[in-house]
Amino acid sequence: MVSQISTVHQLKALFETEKLAVLATQEEKGPYLSLMAFAFTDDLRCLLIATKRSTRKYSNMVKNPSVSLLIDNRLNQEGLFLKTLAVTCIGRAESLEDSQKSAFQELFLQRHPELTSLVQSSDCALIKIIVENYYILRQFDQMEELKMGIA
């Protein structure tokens, strides 16, 4: 069993190296997946994504803020499957208001400066995902849950 401190360090290391996640939202017909750039807070309680308000994923999050993200280090190379680490993040999406946006925007843009024009666009919504649980899969058969204790 991996200690919680070790798990947190492993998550931070993964999040620092991987810049993309798969976001799952829900629409009437079923799940909808989107490839997203993401950032994270140091305490791992929040993940940040940016999207235009005119997108399907944004509309889905407004209707149903329950979301999931998958972040992994997979390499499609033979022999490396057992080194794969995959993390499913379960949480609640909240669009940040202008009064809250500044600090989170800076954090996001430090990680993704190439997305400055998107993030500073008037149509862009910066979304904070408040993480409730992380499910960590190691070597395809070792599962661990990390509860974030959000009140």
C-alpha cells in the first residue's frame, strides 16, 4: 500500500509532466469527452481548465457541474504498459467570476502561456474543478482512492 504522502507526491509529479487531460461531461444523449489543457493548485484540491462559453462542454458543465478528468502518462510502446499511471479525478465544475479569476488565471497561464489569447478572450470561461476524489491506477491492477475531504 502506498502512503498518502507518497501518493500526493506522485500525483504532483504526474501533473507537472502531463499538460493534457480528457474531460468527461454529461449531455442528454450520454457522456461527452474533450481533450483539455489543465493546471492545478498546489494542494491538488482544484484543477483548472479554460474553454469558450460557446462550446458544448461548457454548456454541459452549466447544466450538470459533475465532471471527471483522466490524466495519464501512457506511452503506446510495447513493454511500457506496466509503467502507466492513470488518474481519474471526480469533481464539480464552477465557472470563475471576474473577482476570483485573477489568481487562477495567472496559475493557468504560467503553465500554458501559449493559451494567453484564449484565456484573455471575453468569450473564455476559466473553470475551477473542485476535486472530490482521485482514483489512481498503477500498473493496470493497483487501484487507490484519495479523498480530498471537501466540505
